[in-house]
Amino acid sequence: MPLELTTNDLIMLEQYRLQRFRSFFFSSLIACPLCLDAHQTLVIHCLEPELVDQLLSQIEQLRWYARIVLGVNCLAIKFIQEEIYRTATDIAYS
């Protein structure tokens, strides 16, 4: 009997993956909405410039966890709708 996932199951799994990722950077990401786009990119929306600086100082760890926990190919940091930073999560390609 094959296991079939519904759309709701997939949405719930995505939310659990995002929560798991957030748990590794809780103090940095507590006020940052996270979303996965259709291009396998994690987009982190920062609401304060200090959060952007804090995330950029942790970029190597963010890249690694984004690749392992979320399976994304790219990581983007945005501040007020403007993309501040974008990088591949696979260290060999950056």
C-alpha cells in the first residue's frame, strides 16, 4: 500500500521543517518571517537592520543548516522587500 501525501500533509511538513530550522537560530530568527519559494530558495525577511547584520555574521552556519534541514539550494536575506544577500547553500558552488 503506497503512502500518498495530501497537499495539507506537504504544507504541514514544510512548516515543521521551517520550525526545525528556526530552532537552531532562535534568537536571530525570532522576528524574521521565513518562506520557501518554488525555486528551492529559503527567503529570510528581516524587519530590522541589526538582524541582517546578525544573520550575515552567521552565514556559514545558516547555509549549512538550510541545506541539511530544508534541502534548499539557495538562501536569500531581505530587508524591507529588498534583497540584501543571496548565496548557494552548497559550499562547493559559492
